[in-house]
Amino acid sequence: MSIPFVDLKAQYLSLKEEIDGAIQNVINDTAFIGNSNNKYVKAFESAFSAYLEIDHCIACANGTDSLEIILKAMGIGVDDEVIVPALSWIATSEAVSSVGATPVFVDIEPDYYTIDATLITQSITSKTKAIIPVHLYGHPADMEAIMNIAGKYNLMVIEDCAQAHGAEIEGQKVGTIGHAGSFSFFPGKNLGAYGDAGGIVTNDAELAKTCRMIGQHGQPGKKHVHYMEGRNSRMDGIQAAILNVKLPHLEKWTNKRLVHAHYYTKILASIVKTPKTKPGYKHVFHLYVLETDKREKLIAALGNAAIDTAIQYPTPLPFLDAYKNRGYKETDFPVAIEKTRLIVSIPIYPELKEEQIQQISEIIKNIK
Ligand SMILES: *Cc1c(COP(=O)(O)O)cnc(C)c1O
């Protein structure tokens, strides 16, 4: 039996009636657009901020816009620099460039793949305005060290939580530790809509107000009043209604991911390098990422059994064609370079079955 990398269909079937009903309700109400009085979007914003224990949630169109809107609301733009990790999805650095600022890449920690906080200070210049730590694969970045540096140099911290819904440090959820948090609800994320969707969270009321205005064409909520030029970045009513059905299941799904991860680790820890979790941190296993020097063989062996794998990511951000003009050398980001040659992600999602984990692990164990 084939095993997909993620199985969105299995999750849909487990909630089919509720989801179908929620979509029908939005259609009956013609509540399609997430403007300031859409009750489905408002309900999601309240529920998600309650879940995170944070004051404000502003729904938006996707998890790239959320980063971009936060940067813009903080007044970050041309001539500014923003520190980002060398390993992430391109959205993290793209958002920085989109507002006219320059992403400055910093290498990652060898054990957790998140930005190496000990290397941040040497990358700070008089132009540095913010740091965007990414809680990559679902493991929180070292927020204590990052917030200390930010305090010392007067920098803003925007947490990219696109892969880390519900991840925690000492019981505090990510997204609530920095000045603002950015979430993606892309279908394959730990909390996923049925299309693009994103969210901004913060405890800063002024920042929240500005973010909301930017995403709504600069409107403060009144028709024909525009305080500024903004943009169109709204969450659809249908996406909000789907997320409202799914959010109450998130903790249970996260627990299942953790159980699966522990089971994989129990079988595989002596064979390949399995993911580590920093003491006091809660990893939410958006991805289960192994390291092995037999990566090609592993991908081929699982592929032969119709089991999907992925590499997140094969190329560190500084070496993407998009940043070719920056002229980086491999020795600038030695850890990211080494890791991207060894990492491989195997299927993990709440609906994965114990037998499937055994089957996948058995194949990995037998690789010569
Ligand atoms: C998915 C992702 C994003 C972007 O989210 P979209 O909703 O697809 O725009 C940003 N950062 C990281 C780390 C991601 O994984």
C-alpha cells in the first residue's frame, strides 16, 4: 500500500459532515470575503488568539503576506536589513525583499536546524531592524537568546510560525514570545485550510491595528475612509469556517504527531540521526527530518514501496538562484550546506498508522 507524504483526504473524511456543513453555511450567508464584519473570520480570529493566549489575531490571505504586512506595519523598508535563517522556505526572505529591505542570512544550529543565535550579533549592522526566527519543522528557535539580542540592539522580532502551530517553549506558545507572530494555514501545515490562508498575532494593539488596516486597503473599518495605501490580503469566509471546524482538533492532532515521532525515533535512532528536541521545548513535528549519508538509497528504497519522501530543503536560501547576485560562498553557511546534503523527511501526519510507521522504518533499517 502506498503512503503519501501527507494525507489531507483522510483528515477531511474524519470531519466530512462538519466541514461540508460549515462551507454550506458560508454559501447560505454569502459571507465570502473576509472584510471586517465577516462572522466566520471574526470567530476564527477570536478562537485562534484564545488558543495561543494572545490579545490580537488578524486573519489574512496567506503566510507570506502575514510576514510582509508585519514588516510593513513596523515601518521596515528600503535601506533596512532583516536577519533570517539560512535554512527556511523562501517566503521568509522573500517577505523582507518585498517591503524593499534586505534579508541577511545567518547559519543554523546543527542539532535543531533553527537560526544559530550565537551568530546573530556579528551580522547586526546600523541598518538592522528586525530578526525573523523560523520555528523550522515545528521545533522552536532559541527565543530566549534571540529576545535578549533584540533587546540589546533594539530590534523587532517576528516569529515565522508557519510550521509550528502549538509549539511551545516552557509552556508558552510560539508566536506569543516575539513582537509579532506569523502563521500560514496552507493546506499541508499542521492547521491547514482548503486553500491559502494566513494569520498575524501580537499583543501590541497599535501594531495589530496597523496590520489590519494594511490588509484591508488602509481602511480603518469604515467605508470610503482610507488612512493609508494598503493592499488586499483577506482570509476567505470559507477558509475561516473550515479552520473553525479544525482548530478544536489541533491539540489531539499534535499529540498524534508526537506519538508517531517517538515511535519512529524508538526504531530508527540507532540507524540514522533522528530529530532532537531541546529540553523545555515542545516540538510539533510538522516534519520528521532524518539525517543520513545514504539519503539517495533511502529515497529510492521507500520510493520502490510507493512511500513518498521530501527534502526540506535541498538548497539553503542564500544559494537559491534568486540570491545568486549576493555571491555567497559555501563556507559562509557551513552548517546549512552540510545539513542540506543529509536531510530527508519521511511521512508524518496525525492519521498515519502504527503499521505504516513500522513498514517505513523496516525499509530504512534494511538499507545497506
Ligand atoms: C509555508 C511557509 C510560509 C508561507 O506560507 P504561505 O501560506 O504558503 O504563504 C512561510 N514560512 C515558512 C517557514 C513556511 O513553511
